[in-house]
Amino acid sequence: MKPWIKQAMLLSICMGLTVPLFAACTNLPNAGDQTERVLRIATTMGGSEDEYFRQQFTEIFEFANPNIKLEIVSTIDESMFYGGQPDPSTKRIDPLDKLKEVMQGDNPPDVVMVGYEQLPELISNNLLTQLDPMITKDKFDTSDMVPAVMEGLKKTGDGKLYALSPTFNSSALIYNRKMFDEAGVAYPKDKMTWEETFELGRRLTKGEGESRKYGFSFSTQAMGDLFYSLQMFTAPLQLSMFDELGEKMTVDTDQWEKIWKTMLQLKKEKIIPEQPDQATMRSKMSNGDFNPFQYDDFLSGRVAMSIINYGQLNQITNANKNAANIKGFTPIDWDVVTLPVHPEAPDVGGYMNMNGIMGVNAKAQNVEDAWKFIKFINSEEWARLKANSTYNIVTRKKYIKPKEGVQFHMEAFTTLSPAPQPDNKIYRDKPNIYQVQEIGHRLFNDVVQDKIQVRDALKKWQTEGDAALQQMKDNPGGAVGGMGVAVPMMN
């Protein structure tokens, strides 16, 4: 086939896919202006040649606006992607600090893409342009955007919008209808309290040994650690291990004691699953008794309710679809409700990851195209094209639909506002601060093994943690008590 024919065919295909988006772009103000210009986008979320970033956010815009040249500026150390090791004698380059530097430099970016936890610092430092006046001026309709996402963004700016996010990901409570029917228990509901959820779990728990059925789990994965599951439970309460400066522990309190006792009671009553015995698992596999879902408590039918991330639903729908080809697997009749809530925060969930958060640099050189770009990736047309994304949910409600015709309570993922994020600056300034969490992990396990009482363990965590924080203050970046690197809390 001649090259020019190939090019014509490719152009035809691209035009077919992007006509609605192209039309949307050309209908924007000044779209008829074909003057060549540059739009600079800085990001802390990927490399400058990140293929995913370009496919997800820029390629269609570039096609529809050939006169606008995009320059991607990454503020992360890209040598990490190629096995590069940081020089221990030099301070690690912090992506957010680097972003703040380039935003105020001689050739500042126009658009910045950041993580949700990074937004408050940029806003408080007056580095982003408020978007509300632009939204009003252009009559850009945001009424169809998921309220939880918009409220989460506004929270970071004292009720004002400094950024928009075209997609997000969140968690919900999934449940096995059959297990509830067999127990004669009513299905879960949206916005149940955690206590109501745990009580439901008690009513669903039965059996002994390998045949035991558990009522609840913080994760579908069998290898989850209960201590690290605490974050999902405590995040809406804004409960922290240490003070705002990261200099003093805050765990020797009645609230921390109540939470630890709640978790330990779930474990004592065996409402939550025990970690599987690895030797038993390996033995089964070596004997040909292979179960592809043996490390998934929900798909294995061991757990009646579990916290699940939206992206994990794909595995469940695929398993059900291919059940006839999976030995010993019975399709699961499931649905979801919102995450449980605390009475003190009845509209706040836990984990919500906003993907593609972008704002306009306060010192942008090309404000008009920066806003044009942000409008574009937050438009209805863009949402319609991206609605079938595997792992993320589009922010435009009109295009939020269960994939492949699978019917479930989709609103469970969009109803609750995200929990407030911890101060990201502390973790950047004190990269070893996670080590005080490991102290708590060790002491929590001591309580599980009846080596120490809950309040005594918390007092010890307070004392040892204070000493560790003082070491970090005296010797920034150094090891703490010879502990080595700690594992961060998981969402």
C-alpha cells in the first residue's frame, strides 16, 4: 500500500473518532485563530515522554489544535525510571518543590497537573489562578460534574475552585447477595455507620477452619494487614499519628484507644479473615488444587462484604463472564453500597483518587490556551470518549455508566466526598517519618499476641515515637533507631 494512501486512511479513522471533540474545540472562543503558539504543561505525575499522559490528556487536543504546540515539563527525577539511584550525599529532588520553582521561573508553565494532596500547598502559596471567574465568563457548565469531586476540589481552596479533574477513582462496599440471603439478613445500605457494618458482619460470620465464612474485610486481598487497614477507617476523622509539625506524637488518647479496641475486637471475634497459611496454599497448588482466586477473599466466597476499589470490578465481571471455564468457581451475585461512614462525618468516605487534576499557573504566559485546554479535557465530549476507561470514572455524571451492561449501584462510588488529605509537606520534609508508624505496627501486633494492653501500647508508641521524631529533627534524613525503611500506610 502506498504511503499516501495509508496516511489518508489513518486521517480518516482519526477524524471519525475525534469529530465531536474537534467540533467542541473549534466552537471555543478564538478557535479560528491559527497563530502558532506554545502551551507549557508541568506535571509531578509522570515523565516528560510519558506515553500514557499523552494518550490520556493531550493527543486529541493536539490533533484538534494543530497550531498549539504542547511542551510537557516533568518535575520528577526521571532517572528513577531507568534504575538510577539517588546520591546519598545530596538532597532528594522533591517533585512539588521543583514544580513550585519552575512555576515561578523565567519560562513558567501555563498548566500544572498535580496530585490531590499537593493542591492545598499550591493554593496557599498563591501559585494557582482561581477558575471560578473563567467558568462564569465562558458559561462553562459544571452542574453535571460529580458533586463529591467538585466539593473535594473546593475544600482545598476554601470553597473556591483552583483546578478541575476529568476522572477519578474511589472505593465502595461490595457484598455477596447469596451469603446474605442464606443468612436471612437484609442487604447493606448506603451510608451505614461503621458500627452498623461491623454488626452486619457479625451476623454473616459462621463456620470454623477452612470452611469459615467471614462477615467483613477491609480488602478483598487475603494478604492484607489489619494495622494498615486503619487508614481507611480513620481518614474521615482526620486522626493523625503526630502533630502538624511532625514533632510530637498524638496517639496516647481515648480516641486512638477506642479505634484499636474496635479493630482488635473484629479480629478476636474472627469477623475479619485471618491471613492464609502460606504452606497450606503452596501444598494445594503443588497437588494440582489450583484456585486462581485463592488470594481473593471475596471471589473465593470467604467474605460477605469487603471494601473494593472501582478498578477491581473488572476482575469480578470477567470472572463471572468466564465462570464456565474456571474450575470450582461459581458466579457471584454482587452489588455495592457506599463506604461506611462515621456519625461525626456522615458524608465523607475514605479513598478517592482524582486523576488529571489541572490548574492554571498564576504566572502563566498563555492563560487563554491554558484555560482552553482545561475546559477541553473536562468537557462533555472528552467525557463521552473516555467513559469506557477501565480503571477510572469520568467526572461528568451523564457518561457514568456500568461497563458491558453489568448492572450495579454505580452511585456508591460517587456519593461520598473524599476524606481530607494529610499534610503532604511533612512527609516530603521528613521522608523517614513513616518509621514512627512501624513502631505502632510492632506494638499493635504485640497487643494482638496479648503481650501488652492497648493503652499501655499506645503510651509506649507515644514515647518511642517522640524519641524517633526528635532524632529526625536532630538528624534529618538519617535512620531512626536502626529500624530501616518503613512500609507506608496503604489506602
